[in-house]
Amino acid sequence: MAESKITPRAQDFAAWYQDVVMQGDMAEPAEIVKGCMVIKANGYAVWEALQREFDDRFKATGHQNVYFPLLIPQSFLKKEAEHVEGFSPELAVVTIAGGKELEEPYVIRPTSETIIGHFFSRWIQSWRDLPLMLNQWANIIRWELRTRMFLRTTEFLWQEGHTAHSSHEEALDEALRILDIYAEVAEDVMAMPVIKGAKTLSEKFAGALRSYAIEAMMQNGLALQAGTSHDLGQNFGRAFEVQFQTKEGKLDYVWQTSWGVSTRLIGGLIMTHSDDKGLVLPPKVAPMKGVLVPIYRKDEERTAVMETARKLAQDLGIKIDDREGQTPGSKFFHWERRGVPVVIELGPRDVAAGNVVLKRRDTGTKHTVSLAEARHEFEKMLDQIQRDLYSTAKKRLNENSVQANSLAEVEKILRDVTAERGGGKFVFTHLKDDPACEARLKEFKATVRCIPLADEQDGAGTCIITGEHVPKRVVIAKAY
Amino acid sequence: MAESKITPRAQDFAAWYQDVVMQGDMAEPAEIVKGCMVIKANGYAVWEALQREFDDRFKATGHQNVYFPLLIPQSFLKKEAEHVEGFSPELAVVTIAGGKELEEPYVIRPTSETIIGHFFSRWIQSWRDLPLMLNQWANIIRWELRTRMFLRTTEFLWQEGHTAHSSHEEALDEALRILDIYAEVAEDVMAMPVIKGAKTLSEKFAGALRSYAIEAMMQNGLALQAGTSHDLGQNFGRAFEVQFQTKEGKLDYVWQTSWGVSTRLIGGLIMTHSDDKGLVLPPKVAPMKGVLVPIYRKDEERTAVMETARKLAQDLGIKIDDREGQTPGSKFFHWERRGVPVVIELGPRDVAAGNVVLKRRDTGTKHTVSLAEARHEFEKMLDQIQRDLYSTAKKRLNENSVQANSLAEVEKILRDVTAERGGGKFVFTHLKDDPACEARLKEFKATVRCIPLADEQDGAGTCIITGEHVPKRVVIAKAY
């Protein structure tokens, strides 16, 4: 594995991605289980870092973690008409259990609105029981036809928040507060700039009034929907009879939200920052911020180098790669592919001079600093890498955002874009939020990614299909 | 719910347990999904606390977290003969996915030795790849006939460690090191004394050479197997062709271990410490160590009390229960049922006197301390509760451990014991590790819980069935 080459991005972006994932010890395909992957140690550690960032923020905003069953009675899915239509084709169904054919099959959760709706109807009687703000960390199965590690897998890991409120206003506030949390973690932690927006009616979650999402741009210019937050209105409240007595003594259905981010984020992280040498991780999500590679040839060199190395590693809170029988070169290669932000080189000459070399993974540049300053310089470098990765990605997003004012123009920009070849753009244009208009984009496999919440462009205009007035430009792109 | 009574332990221990679980906001049955439960906020927070304790220890001993697929090709289970026999009756089977009948059905993992064996065979070629020490946090489904919340549910959450080694000695060391970690968390964190021992051949894991377990005693004297660690020998290595080149250049099968603890631990925690008033939690796993209940009648009292309360709560790192429209009495009741170790009462007279009242959940005793000493006294009280809960449970274990020297004696002690009535004992007797001998215990529904690793009794003796020499007494009990 360590010997394998990474396909350059310019040659085949999709092949590059697969190589980076595999050689970065992030995941590997589990082709014996259709469309599934094994999340390997480095990948899972990144997921744990992301979980902590989200979980802390959910708890700080009053959410509690709980756990609902994996299996859902098949009949539950049918209670919300749009929901069953949206998810039916993707279900995995348990028909046999404990050696017997089941009277009613269970589906493996493709999402948990239905089973949670059932329990909400048990738990909620009065406005005093509201808001109810729950979250669960869980695995999900959706039988997908085309899969790619992290980006779209039959099974994936996610969190799903489910909340119930006494008014639509409060539910909408919640949905948008969560969208802000998603954007904050994406930008501040993952260094991945995103556009917050509403999904169009034809792209919304099956059963929602309106869905909101954060959309990121990958290095090939394709869009990645990186997190969604849904205003469910009273649809599930009605379907599962979740009624409450209002302060005024009337009966009403609860207003619900649901929202989720998944291991898909890791795919986004990889396609935002990594390069032709392999994985690049922003320091805030990197399982190892740095690693120290000691360099020596003779035994007497070893003693002096290792003594200084141990002190330094302890001071920086990092590990020493002291594997025997591996050259320093093969160690550098090893950590480079795994995306460790800073590799610290320490040889006998460095020790003699009281210096140490810090090498940045993102730029490849080496900085010689004094041992006394090493900790300060290391932390400064981590901060700088985090900031630079964001700036680079933000610049890319800006440079690949373009305006178009006719369908022909949009098509010309996006027609030849593929995940493999790249060249994708975020095309800002005026388009009515109408499935009939959006259907015209299918001819060249593009979609409306979102209607940005902020007006990032030049305001109102006329729809490129119907000529009707629309208040702002939408984002059209090819997407994962 | 808050008005419901808790069945006293003496009346019906099983009903008491169910009441404590429900009213402690720990879980509730999800009877729409056979044998499943919803883990509620307090229960899940305890699980998170336990996860952190175990996870830190696994990582400190060189294990890495990963994630393998939920679904396993049905044929995989059949590769290890004992394994398929052990798990077949409990499998949930996915036969339909994506709208189509599957050519080969998948089972939902009842444990992951088989799918991990498949990947080990890909990843391990040489002694340099060993040891490989992985762990995953996951959900599991085993179709159980009789279920009880936390103790035995169709779906449960657990961690499963899977390691591969180049020698049997190293694998056995690993299995026993993990057993030590399990015992340490059980005793030092959960305040639940356990006996470490080997399972008999008829009680071992399907596919293992030998299983080890920690066994705890519940308040009704029944045993609870609280964690298991398996020496798998080369059984799965052979079944999945996990071969490696030894240092000497030969080919050999790897030596494996697997080990797990699950949400079942929470059931053990509850049945070890809780009382007729509801849940009791040891401070180290309590999601809230304490809560402050302010007491006031008039508005002018409120201002003074709340000002002091806010400072104190911040100092102690706890929350204030400032819910309006609830009496202090109903708040005390609320937190008592949820097992919060220390409730802090603060009224106008306390504020005037510079005092505060700390009430212990376990003993119900109140301690008036000065505000200046509150933090110190609070922390001292938490330490004391943690120690006292352990001592009480340890004393119970000792008092209910008895020796017997004939089958008739064992039967007399255990015959009338049930989960509902209680009266259980750990009966130490000499019995040969032979399924034929153990079968005799089935007549009165007892089992050998373990062959203790330490010789806790009087050494060797003659088997009460065969009269053969056996090196030490085993533990016989009725069990969950």
C-alpha cells in the first residue's frame, strides 16, 4: 500500500479521491456488502473529532442525546405520504428474524422521523412539554445505486436532531440556528467555506415544508451538500398525531424540525484540502497535530537525538515515530499521506545547533526554529495552516462562482463538467422555485443547489425560464 | 409520570427495576419493535460517561477505533461452525433491499468476528502487521425471546474489540488485560464489585477457545455477566484464512481476541445501587453531579436567593433548577428519581446565615455547610458517596457468597430464587468444567457463572457430581 501511487487530480479527480482515501488510512471499500465501506483508524478519528465539535454545540444549545431503535415497522413509513414516496426505493427490509418470517417486516432506518413521531405522540401532551429537543448519533441505511466512499454509501454514520415546538416561528428559528452551527463547524473547524441556503421545493426532504442546507465547493468545482436542516411544519405531527394543549387551552399539532450531518462531511473535507501527495487535514480535525521523526545514522547519534526528541515531543504533546527498520524518508512519506499537519524533523546537527525543523503538510515548506521556540512556533504554524486552508478554499469558491443570465449560458458553463474531469462552477442565475423550471437543468445533469439565505449577488431579476420576477439569484451546479 | 409510584424492591424486584428505569428517564420499552427500547436522555448520558471511561483506557493501551458494516453476508456466519450454531437462532435477516429480493441475504451483525475476519485476511500478511488492535462502538441485533430494558434487548449498543496477534501467549495477555480494564471501570467508576473469571466450556462464546467475564451481583442476589473477553485461539484465523509470515519465515494463522461491554452495564448499575425512591447513580457516571434547588416564597426573597444561587452553582459547576411553577418539593422528587448524587438546597435563611444544605441521594442525609466551604464539602461528599456505594455493594456480595459441598445443598440454596422474589446467592462449590456436570444445574435454572481467576475460597476439592479432583471452587448462581 505504501508504495502505491496517487493519481494526479488533473488526470482523474475521482480516481485521485479514491487513492487519497485509501492511502490516508481513512476508509476502504467493503465490496462484500453492497456500497459499504470500512472506516479505518485515521478516518474514524477524524469523525470522532467532528462529533465532539458538533455534540458540544448541540448540548450548549439545549439538546439532549437519546437513542431510538434501528428497526422501524414498515407501516410507519407510509403514514406521511411524501416521506414514503421519497424513501421507499432505498429501503433495506428485514423479513426474517429469530428463525421465523415476520408478520410485519421492519425497515432499517433510512432516517428516524417516523419512529420518533410515534414517541413524540406519547411524550407530548401540553405546551409545558415543549420544546423537546433531541439528537441521536446513529447508523443509517439507504440502498444507493452509485456509491463513493464517505460521499454516498449504503450505510453511513450521522447525527439526526429531532425537535418539537409550539409554534412555527420557534421551529423555523431552530432549523436556522442549527444551520448556523453546521456552517460554523464547516468553516471554523473544517476550514471548508459553505453557502447557507434553502433547498428548492423539488430538492427538499420528503415530508418537509422547506429544507435548508450548507453547500460546499470541491476542488473539481462540484457542489457537495454538507448538512441539511428541515422545517417539517406540522406534517409529521399530523401523521403521528402529536397534539398538545396550547397555553390558551386549545389542541394543536406540534411544529417539528429535523437536521443531520454525516460521515459525508469527511468526503468534503478530503476534496477541499487534499493534494496530489495525499491527505491534507486542517489542524482542528487532525487526529495527530504533529509527529516527530528523529534522524540518526550511528548509535551515538541516536542517543543524543532521542533524548532531545523525547523532551520536545512531550512539550509539544505529539508522538515520536521511533519505528525501527524504517528510513526517515519512508516515515515522512507515511505521515504525508495521512495528512498530519506538521512533521518535525530532528537530526544530530539540529540537536548540536539547538534547532529543529518544522515542515508544513499543506505547503511543504520547512522552517528551522530554535528548540526553545519550538512549542510557540508549532502552535503558530498550526493556526496559520488552519487559516490558510480556509483562505485557499474560499478563494477557490469565489473564483469559481460565476453569473449567467440565460439557460444557454448556464448549460454552456456546466455541460462538460464531470466528477472525473472537474471544471465545475457555482453558477448564479435567476430561476423560479418551480420543479418545471428545474427539470430543464436535468438535460445537462445540473441542479439548483440552494437559494442563498444572504443575497450574495446583485439582487432581484427575471427567471431565465419563465421571465417572472424572482427576488435573488440561485446557485446552480453539478453536484455529488 | 412524576406522580407514579415505584414498586418496592421487597414486593417485586423485577417491577421495581422497570419503574426505576422508566421514572429515572433512563429508557422506555419500544414495544412496536420487538424487544427494543428507547434510551432516554438520562440513560444515554450515563452511556456516554461509560463510553469515555472505556474509550480512554482502550486508546491508552494501543487500540484504535474503526467502523465495520452493519450488514454481514449470511454465508460469512457459516465459516466458523460453532459460531453459526450459536448465533443462527438470533439473527435478523435482510432479504429485500432497494425494492428487490437479494440474491444473498444479509444478517444484521449479532457480533462482528466474521466480517472483521474477512478484512484481517486482507490486511495481515506479515508479523510486522501484528498486533492489530481495533475497537468499534456499534449497535447489535440479537433476536431474544425474553427481554428486559438494558439487560437483554433485541438491539443494544456496545463496543467490540477485535485484535490479532502472532502468538497465543500475546493474545491471552490481551484478553486478560481487557478483563482488567472492564473490572477497573466496573469497580472504580461504576462502584460495582465484580468477580473476574473464566466461563466454563458450555458457557463460552461460540467460536472461542475460552471466554473470560466479569460477574456482578445484583441486589436480588442474581448474577449479571457484565463484560466478556474471549481468547479466540486460531479458530477465526483458520475460518477466514488470516495467515501471516512469522519472523522465522513460516506461515501461521493469527491468534485473535474479541471483547465487549454493552448498554447492559447500565442495567447492572441500576440494580446495584438504586433504592425504593428510584435511581441512585455513583458520582463518576452521573450526568449531573449535583443540582441546586433555590427556595423562596416572596419576590424579595427570590432576588437574594437567586444571586447567591448563581454564584454557588457556577462555583460548583452545577445547574440551578429555576423552573417556575414547580414547588421545591416537586423538584426534589424530580431529581431524586433521576439519581442526582447531591441536591443543594438554598433558602433565604441559608443565605442570611451564609450556609447551604447538601443532601446525599444515597443516604438521604442533609449536611449544612458554610457557603465558603461549599465547594470543598460538595467534592468531599461526591467522593464519599462513590466510596460508600462501592462498600455497600461489596458487603452485599460478601454476605451473599456462600459455600456448598453437594448438589443438594446448591439446589436448596438456589431453588426458589427468582428475579422477582430475589434471595439469590453466589454459591461457591467444586464442580468439574464439563457440560454434563453443568447440565445438572439446569433442573433448578442455575448456571456456573465463572471459575474465578483468583482463588477466593479454600482451594482444591472434589467435584460434587463426579467426585474428581478440581483445583478451585466455581461460582454458581441464578443469573440475568
